[in-house]
Amino acid sequence: MKMKQTIKPLIFIVTICIFAFLITTFTTVKNSTAAKQTADTAVITDVVQRESLYDNMRLDTTGLSREAFEDALIGYQHLQENGRIKNPDVLSIVDFSLPSTKKRLFVIDMKNKLLLFNTLVSHGRNSVKDIANAFSNNRNSLKSSLGFYVTGNTYTGEHGYSLRLEGEEAGINDNALSRGIVMHSADYVNEALAKTQGYIGRSLGCPAIPESVHRKVIECISNGTCLFLYSPDQYYSAHTKILTKDSATS
């Protein structure tokens, strides 16, 4: 009799424990599923917003590739979330999928959704004349470095009024400062040359821009904005960490 009386409370306790475990498991699975659905929805929404912004601003009419713009937004968001960007109002993109005769520097007002500047920009001389097809992070390579930069301060140097650039991608462009890769003006970056010889002059790796607009552009993008140098380059695509899915969605 005493054993039966003891067993009943044990059965009751075990039943309660099993019930509590099932409830906890169900809640955990439900919350996990909801969190995944929320994350998936956020990713989908982010993609839609990038596409709609490109379309609403009619950036296709400027020649800027959709891929360059969407990649730029991913990195821009990543750097902003990691506290690297002091001024998120401006995003600059160099689209090296375009030939040097095209205006391939795009400076965008992210706050007001406006294209502020669209102008010519050079690439490094150890690449073919009209298309940037070779890139490097090495000193004395005389090549441009792809990827994401944060703009620094301005100074007056060998090329006049210039802008320091800090590379944000290890092994890809993080030698920019030590290489002296800056934005400056150059007389060989002009439309007359583009028309007469089919390409503009090339730099030592710097994104040089026309003398007629360089001061306005540099003043606009200096001191903590995001600059992205894009190319559909296989090495960059395989090695960038900023554009990986984990970085883009974290």
C-alpha cells in the first residue's frame, strides 16, 4: 500500500516534467523558426530596397552597373554597423567595369537620394590602357586596389589638393596609405584625351580625377565616408570578406 502511494506522486511529477519539457522544446523551436523567418525577411527586404533605390534613382541611365551599386550598399552597411563610417550621408563608387572614357566615379547623396557627381577617374598604369583589368595591394605595383575604403583627411602634396584613403580589406587594399594611394587631380584625366586617343591617362594606382571638379569632389567625400572600387574581378570576389553572406547579414 505504501509503495502504491509513493508511486502515484512520482508518476505525477514525471508527467509534469515531461509536459514542461515538451512545452519548452516547442517554444524554443517556435522562437527559432520565428527568428529565422525574421532574418530571412530582413534579407529579402534589404535586397528589395537596394534594387528599388537603384531603379528609383535611375542609375542605370548613368552607366553604373547594378551589381556595383548593390555590392557598394552591402559594404557601406557593413562599415556603418561596425562604426567605421563617420559620415554616412555620402557613398562613392568607382565602377571599373566601365572603360576609362566613361564617367565611372559616382558620388551619391544617400540622405536625399541624389547623384552629386559623375566624372572620369583613372586606374593604375600596369593595366591595359582603356580597361582596369589588373589589381594589386603591393607597393610599386602601379596598379589600383579594389574594395572598400574609408576616406581620411585632405592635404596639399605633390599633386596639390588631395585626399587620403584608408583601405578596409586586409590583403586587398590595406596597404593604400603606405603605398600613397590617394585621390588627387591629374591633367591626363579629361574628356579631350578620351575622345582623341580612346582612353585617359593612367596613374600610379591612385583614383585620379579631373582638375575641374577635384576640389568639390574631395571636399564632399572627405573625413569618414565610404568609397568602393568595383570590378567583376574573380580574385577580389573570392577573397573579400566584407561581401560574404555572413558579413552582409550580420
